[in-house]
Amino acid sequence: MAGQYTDYVLEVHNISKHFGGLTAVDNVSYFVGKNEIKGLIGPNGAGKTTLFNLITGYLKPNSGKVYLNGVDITGDPPDKICRMGLSRTFQLTLIFPDMTVYDCIWVGLYSRRKRPWNLLFSRIERKGEIAEKVEEICHLVGLESRMDEVATDLSYGDQKILEIAMALSTDPVLLLLDEPTQGVSPKEAENIVALIERLSQKMSIVLIEHDIDIVMRVCRTITVLNFGKVVAEGSCEEIASNSDVQKIYLGVEGT
Amino acid sequence: MENKRLLSWFATLSLAIFAVLGFTLPSGARSLAIQIMVFSIFAMGYDISLGFTNQCSLGHSIFFGVGAYGAILSIAKMKTGAIGAVGSGLGAGFVVALILGLICVRLSEAYFVIVTAIISAVFHLLAMDMTWLTGGDDGITVIPPALFGKFTQLSLSNPLVNYYFVLLFLTVTYLILVRMLRAPLGKVFAAIRGNDTRALFLGYNVFRYKLIAFIISGVCGALSGALYALTLRYASADFFSFYWSIVPIVWCLIGGLGTLVGCFIGVALMSIFQYYVSAWFTHYLLLFGVLILVILRVSIKGVLGYVLKRGSG
């Protein structure tokens, strides 16, 4: 099965996850191509975040397989999967609260460069390869003027951007974004959307998002989950006109 | 950045004061100063575990006791010198910390606290029962040996040698720990303390780093136990008692968690309090408890944490 679809960065084959009697993800297959940006939508409790957790190794699937760049990563620990090029953000923004923006990104960059000797004995300097990369990422996301600020002093929107910057620091081929604009002001959301559009030229992205307008704008294909199952998958127009999807979102009876 | 310099200054100043005190203090107060230095090693080590990686261990009495017995038994059974004894204590501490760490570090917060506490109680019981090895409550007494081999001019029975022997270890421990914390390892610890899930999803094997911190911490505890036993010239099952799991937390809380050297203040305060107040008031710990509450009420980050906050405006 491995490498069956070599064009795909991510292949998920028939994955399932049960919590006791509840089936959170039910036999889902999901494919992400190179530099593709896909939306993942569905009502609350549809299994979107659970699917992310299964892909990233945070949860072990009951059945099914996950391949990253054709390599079987099913059941691997999250840190190993991350070092292979899969990065994610969280619904509840996870940053390092008492560290500066610079350090938060530095830690991410260092994770793929660590060796036993430099772990213990090297000095942390503000020059050299890692420092340049930190500044490059800060410029990319627009945090270059705030590098020395402590993470919790940033506005919530900037914290969301910082989390994306941290996810980028591990040099991913695939980025999973879990509601990156949730709870931020419209203006900040606009920044984040612009950032996602810029990133989509360099890597594959899967975007979980409740704001349908944003998903329609950014993504080329959309997958709809409900009760752990894929209800529909297709282009934005197909999804918008799909009657099952309309039922789920609008609660329309009949038709 | 500013904090780092302040902490370095504080550490250098403390070590310099200890160096001067060595030949100026009368013998009673000098023993007290030795005790403060020995416990400071223990407390710095504990800070690596609780202050830097959020592992609230109640099992550090094990390392203290194992270090003490490692040192005393190697003198009693193998006739090693004082340096060899410290080495045995460290080795024993490392092995025990590794095994204990592999069992406990994986556990989430509350379970980690409970399991370390239980294992610590088991060690205390074993030490009391295995009198053939540990001497039980009476303990094992040794004559202080030369530092190494037949080099009898420098023996720990000379209090000055004892003092600077301990100061040397305190300085070396501080330098090693501060170097590690300023290397990338320290940043990884800070990341794990900040949010271990995020660290995991940035590609760090959180368990491995927590284990490293736990072992460093345990080895410091063992070093402290070994030096304490060598200074007192004996070790008993009492070195495994729960008391030695609690006091490092108190020291670190008073001085300031996560500052590495803040615990110097905690240790000094508690030792001096114990030494002078216990002479006229038996229930001095009651007073000390009130003092801890007052300090933590004023600054949750301890004395040094308070100074740092003031210093950086």
C-alpha cells in the first residue's frame, strides 16, 4: 500500500477511532497532494480535531494506515512525525507563555538540528544559521518588530500567528491548522488568512475552520465531516451546492 | 537577559561570601555554613526538577539517602578515600535516578507526585529493616578518611579541609548546571515547562528530556547526601526519611523556583532559623511555617523572584 499514490504528501487509508462505544472517526480516507490546500469542515463534534490527532500521532487509530510522503507513520510518536515534516497548530493556542517570540521560534528550529554535543555545550547566539532562520520566519509572518516580546504580551491574534510561526519553524511539508482564526478580530483574521495564502505556495496545508467564507476563499477543495464520516468532498462550488452539506449546516428538512 | 546577569552576580557573590566565611567564622557557625552549602547543592538539583521541568518529586529523599550510603559504605567496606566515596555516592545516585526515572517520569503530574512519594516511603522502610547493610536507625559511623589514597595531610577530619572540599563541589555543581541551562538544553527545558504538548509537537521527545532533568536532579541529591554523610561521618536510615523529600521544596519555594541559585536564600534562612531559634523555642517549625506563608504571600516567586521583578522594573 505504501507509496501507492506517490503524488500525495499525506495518505490516510480507512482510519477509525473509537472512544468506548463512540466512534469518533469512522473509516475515513483522506489524501493531500503536494502544495495542495484543503479545507476540513463540519459541525462541532464531527471528528475534525480527532482526525488531526490521529494523523499527528497524538492518538493511536483502532484501524487504518497513515502515510507521510509514502512512509508509514501509523502509531509513531508525535515528536518523530513532526521531525519527518508534519506540523500542526491547536484550537487552544499552544505557545510557550514565558518565552520571547524569538525563543519560541528558536526552539522549533533547533528541534531538527539538535545533536547530543551541541545540546549540552554549545552557546545560544544571536547570529549564525538558526538566528537567520528565526528572523526569516518572523519576517514571513510579520512579527519581526516583536521578536523580543514575551509571548503572553502579544494580542490573541498575534499569539495565533506566533503559533503558526512555531509550526513553520520545524520546516514542514504539511501543515495542519486547527481553527487559526477562531476568537480573533476581523482585522487580525484577515492577516492570518493572508499569511495562510502566502504559505500555501510552499507547502501542503489542511485547514479546519468554522468560518465558511474563509474556507471558500482560501481552499481549492473541501472535505465535510459529520459524525466521524466523510459526507462530501469536492471543489468549493460542489460543496456549496451539495444538499447533504446544506442539511448539516442549515438544518433544512426534506428537499 | 537582565535577569541572567543579576542571577550570575548573586551566585558569584554567594560563592565569594562562602569562601571568605571559611576562615573567618568560629567553628560552630562554620559547621552551619558547611550544612548550608551541602543543602544548596541538593536544592539546586531539586530546582532542575521542579523549577525547570515541572516535576514535583516527593522522592528526592531516596537520592539523598542513596548518596549518603554510597559514600559511607564505600569507606566502610572498600576503604576508599573521601573523593572515591563521593564518586560512589554519585554513581549510586545516577543508577537509582535512572531506574526511578524510567518508572516515574512518564506519569502525569499527580501520579508522579504520588508514586515518587510511595517509592520514597518504601526505601525508608527498607533502609530501616536491612540493618545488616544500613545499620538501621543507629546507622554506620566511619572515621573520616584522607581525600584519596595515603595522602593523609588532607583529611576531612580537618574542618577547614572539610569546608573547602564542600565549597569546591558547590562551585563545580553550580558551574555545570548553569552551563547546561544556558546551552540549548536549558531552552528545551523552558519549552517543556511552558507547554509540554507544544514541545512534543515541535519534535521533542518530552519524556527523554524530563528524564534527563530528573537524573541531573537526582545526582545532585546524591552528591549532597554523600557530602552530608562525610561531614557528619555517618549515615543512618533517617537519611531516607520523608523529611528530606519535603525540605528541598521549601528551600526552592522560599528562594524562588526556576532561578537555580535562589534556593541559597531558602537554605540559609531555614538553616539559620533552625540553628538559632530552636535553641529557645522547641516548636520553631511552627514559626518557620508562618514565615514561609508571609514570604509567599508577598511574592509567589520567592525572595529572589521578588528581587528580579523589582530589578527589571
